[in-house]
Amino acid sequence: AVTHAVLENKEKDRLTVDIYNMGTAANAESAIANPAICYAEGYSVIDIGTKARLFNYSPDILVYFVKGPYLVNISLNNDTLSKTATTFAKTLYQSI
């Protein structure tokens, strides 16, 4: 990963973000379409400025999206915080 960060609050909710530089936008799109990298089923599409995939695998939330050559994976260990994951994904998408 180009970037790997883990954020944790006092309640032990942990948000992890990984950003991968896939070289080109086409490579990033191919990666998100590959079920070995990003699951092909079981997600909701959320609008964060692009179409992102949100997976709710209790107790975890996963969000995947592409921006340019970057594949982004966000995970949050508390599925009651899906709005937090969506807001964070939107903010991150806008800042990449």
C-alpha cells in the first residue's frame, strides 16, 4: 500500500485505510472488478462523489472505491458506524 493508517478512539472503534497506487486508472478499475481483491457480491453502492462499494460484514464495515490510479480500502470494526465510514470515505475521496 502507498498509504496505510489505523485510527482508534477511546471506545476501541478502529478505522483502517489502505490506498494502493495501481499505476493507471484502468488498472485500479480492473482491481476493484477482480473478486479476488474486492468482493463481487454482497455490497451496497454508496455515492461519495463516485460509486463506492460498502460491505456490512457484522461487526465490520468495508468500503472500496477508485480514484484515478488509486484503489482505496477502508475498514471499520463497528458496523453501527456505517455513516461514519461513508462520511470518511467521501472526505477521503475529495482529498485524493
